[in-house]
Amino acid sequence: TAPFLIIGAGQAGLKAAETLRHAGYDGDLVLIGDEPQLPYQRPPLSKAYLKGEMDDERLLLRPQAYFDTASIEVRAGTCAVRIDPAAHRVELADGSRLAYRRLLLATGTRARQLPIAGADRAGVLTLRTIADIAPIRAALDAVEDVAIIGGGYIGMEFAAVAADFGRRVTVIEARPRVLERSVAPQISAWFEALHRARGVRLALGTGVARILGDPAATGVELADGTIIPAGLVLVAVGAEPVTGLAAGAGLAVDDGIAVDACCRTAAPDIYAAGDCASFPSARYGRRLRLESVQNAVDQARAAAAAMVGDAVAYDPVPWFWSDQYDAKLQIAGLSTGYDRTEIDGDPDSGSFALAYYAGDRLLAVDAVNAPRAHMLARRTLAADAPASGPASLARAG
Ligand code: FAD
């Protein structure tokens, strides 16, 4: 019989393959990925790996020996270009075809590009894959001034690394504060102060007009005409789900590849999981698409279960982390729709937690250097216990 096929050899694709073996699936299992490496972790790309504190081997999620033992065929450097759902067949970039019995799409996201003049100049870079790292490191070595467009997680993590590297760093953010999309003003303010204390300049509430320099970037011109000098411009304006394969096969795309609670698309035997997929959450009463390791791992597990006929609804308490300098932010839950916040601990002490509520209901907790508060929040949210205030959260630390 035809194999179980997984397209996308990232965090979700690998976890699905592992789970299929774990669940007792012993048929052929093929993992196709268009990057040349074995599956690797992305979070260190903007943290320890970028800093040179982690080698290539430790970046890999599993060594080659694992795939040999588990009988998982990894076809790295292979791009799938078309799916024929009726024939249960996938076409690869070299024109060959591969039949599948069940197919999982775990194609992830790609870095969003900025549609402005000069965005194609040398020195204008994005950070998403291991291949992005060498040019970034080379540029970091060669320049004095670094501009980062976008004050989200990747932009702020990169700012921390570049500042530690001794570069003059400016973060340009269109919104009035950094990390605005996911955290409350107090958390943004805490991280803004942390970066400013390390010498990072923040240009907030300002758009970008164009990138200057030819053929290589020399700076960024802001909407108000201000010029920020920069030989390295990191564009960190978010990611977009890779949905072309799915759309081309007639599958529904709703932000991401639309799946049901059990990771199934509307096409027989085709599933999706990870950054590329949007799913209906009963917990949140709406469709979600999450970009996190938690989601990639847990949704891949659910997809694998469904692929072996053991479907379970996937409806997680999302969690996420970000490391900037020696500060660790950990987020549990989703704060969308909160009407008040409460702080536990003293932000000036460097360790505190901020809880988000809608009425009496706890929605989410952001913990800054407070891992126990984070773990307790995850447990509380999973139990959906009535909220009793942040005083009930474990003290920071
Ligand atoms: P991916 O890991 O993106 O894997 C998808 C793979 O599919 C890619 O290799 C892609 O090339 C491949 N692919 C796509 N189309 C095809 C095709 N047609 N044929 C073959 N292969 C294909 N999350 C956290 O929770 N905490 C963090 O601190 C954190 N930091 C991050 C830092 C950076 C710099 C980045 C980029 C991400 C970070 N994330 C973090 C997010 C996390 O890494 C992602 O959510 C996770 O990797 C998603 O896994 P995935 O398998 O869905 O997608």
C-alpha cells in the first residue's frame, strides 16, 4: 500500500512522524522537506544559535540515526509542487510522483516581505530559516548600524543579539509600542525599557518610506523623513502561512489551511497541522492559527492520531516564550478580549506576572522571569478553574 506522506519537515512534520510510529503505524512513512537539513528547531535561530552558542547538531530535532531506527524516510531538499487529491498523488519539483494513503500538510510559514522601495537591496534580510543565518552573521560582522523593521518577537530578539554584539541598533515599529499584538502595555513598556537600557533606540508609531542605498542598503527613511543609518536591515514584519499547495488542490484556506477540530481538511485523507493550519477552537469560540512550538507539537500529535483513526479534538491552552538578553517572557493562554489586568510582583524587581481577565475569567498570564507563575497559569487555564486573582499565582521565581 501507499505510504503515509508528510509535506514539510519542520517541527510539526517531525512530531507527526514520531507520533505515527509511537501509535503503532508500521507502514511506509515519508517526510518531505524543501530545506536541505534534517528537521531542526527554529527558536534558537534568533537566540542561542544566532549568537554562536549552539552548534548545528544541537539545532537538529533528531539525529539521522533516529530516522534510520524509526524507519522514517526523510527526503530533504525536496519540494512538493502539486497535490491531486482524487488520485491520492503528490507531484515533486523534479516531476516525479508519489502516491499516498494519508497526507499531512505541515508547510509552516514564510517571512512576510515589505512592499517598499529598496527592499531588494543587499543587506536587507529576513530571519526564518537556517539559510538566513550566514548572511545575517556576515552582515553583523561588517556593519556598525543595524535597523530592524518590526517590533514583534523576532525583531526584539534580534535587537537583543545585535545590541549584545555591540552594534548600534534601532527598532522601527509602526504601532505605538513593541509586541503590541500579543501583550498588554505594561509588558511592552517593560521590554522597551530593557532594550533602551542596553542602548537600543526605538522609533515607535512610525512607518517606513523606503530603504536607501544602492546596491547595498545604507539606511531606512521613515515616513516623516528621518533617516536611520543601517548597513543591515532586518525585516521582521511577521509571517504568512504557506498555503499554495493546499489552495492549488482546491482545499479551503481561511487564514491558514482550514482543518476541523481533528486536523482534517475537507479532502479525504488530507490533514494539516502547525503554523500553516487554522482550526476551530471551542475554548476560544473562533478559528485560530497559532505560530508556536506548542502548537506545532500538540497539533501534529492530534493530526497523527487522526491519521491512524484515533481522532481527538485539538483545543489547547496555547503557550509561548521569548528570550531577550537574560529576560524570559512566558505567555500562557490568549489575552484577546481582556477587560482588565492585574500585576503580581514588582516589575522593577525584574520578575513579575501579569494576568488578563474578562470579568472574573482568567484569560492569560504573561510571566517575566517567573517560570513558576507560568506553569501554574497553564494548569489553571487547562482546568478552566474560576479565577481567584493573581495573588493565587505562585510568586515569581
Ligand atoms: P516550520 O517549522 O516552518 O516547518 C515547515 C517546513 O515545511 C519548512 O521547512 C518549509 O520549508 C517546508 N515546506 C513548505 N512548503 C513545502 C513544500 N511544498 N515541499 C516541501 N517542504 C515544504 N515559537 C515558540 O513557541 N517560541 C519561540 O521562542 C519561537 N521563536 C522563533 C524564532 C524564530 C526566528 C522563528 C522563525 C520562529 C520561532 N518560533 C517560536 C515559532 C516556531 O518555530 C514555529 O511555530 C514552528 O517552527 C512551526 O513549525 P511548523 O512545522 O508548523 O513549520
